[in-house]
Amino acid sequence: MENTKRNTLVSLRKNKNWTQRDLAEIMQVSQQAVSEWEQGTRSPTFKKAKKLADLFETPIESFL
């Protein structure tokens, strides 16, 4: 994920007062996966990006 998109995920998560672990449990992924998405070393799959978009009520493009 590019820098702006990573920052979006971090901001959305923090706005809900969720830890990476909280989001990982909701998304049914490891905390490491959430960390990698936020650091930009890995991007979520399309299916996970769709779930993030639905969860945060944000366009899917925010996560792809």
C-alpha cells in the first residue's frame, strides 16, 4: 500500500480506538498482517480490502 493509504488505515483504526490486535480479530487475520498493511510491506487481498471498506464505510480504493 502506498503511504497515503497506509496512513488512512492507521487513522481509521485509531478513530475507533482499536489496536492492531482488535482489527486483526475482526478481520480474521494475524496482528502481523495488520502491521504489514500499515507499514506497507504487504497489501490486503481484494477480499480483505472489501471487508475493510465495508467495516470503515470507506471506498475500497482506500485499501488497494
